[in-house]
Amino acid sequence: MVTDWFGSLGDDRVVVTFKEVQTIVTPELAVAYAFVTYQAESPAGIFLRALTNRMTLSLRPQQGAWKIVHEHTSAPADFNTSKVILQRKAAQGA
């Protein structure tokens, strides 16, 4: 599925941004979570579309380096319609 998605981009490029990145780190385990926005742009630099997911990564030290042992991405769903929400509302006062 991922291969098909990237293959469907043609000449478009994807700009990936991370917001509200948080980390929890101990000697045995690290967890990172953030909102990740994937924005498609045309070769001329024109914004085409975007979606935002929540991402969580769990890492453990193995053989001298931190390795991802679990990854999860999701988007919230509207309780009434069950439709996935791919755009975040602007924060209050922002």
C-alpha cells in the first residue's frame, strides 16, 4: 500500500513537518510522539493537499544504537459520522 501511495505522487513532492513533538526517555526505553503533516506540492511549489496524523514511536537500545521497536500512526474519527479527521483545528489563541 505504501509503495502504491508513493508511486501515485508522480512529480509531486511531499513536505513532512512535525509539531508538538514530545519525548520520554529512560536508559531502557524511549517514546516519542507528535503530530505529523504530509503536504503535497507540485513541481512549481503550489500546495495541493495535506493530511495530519498522530505518530508514536517506541525505541529500545540494541547493539549500541536506539532501534524502533514499535510505531503507530492514527487519525481521530468523528464520533457521530465515523469519518476520519485529517485536518487539525487551529489552536485557541493561535
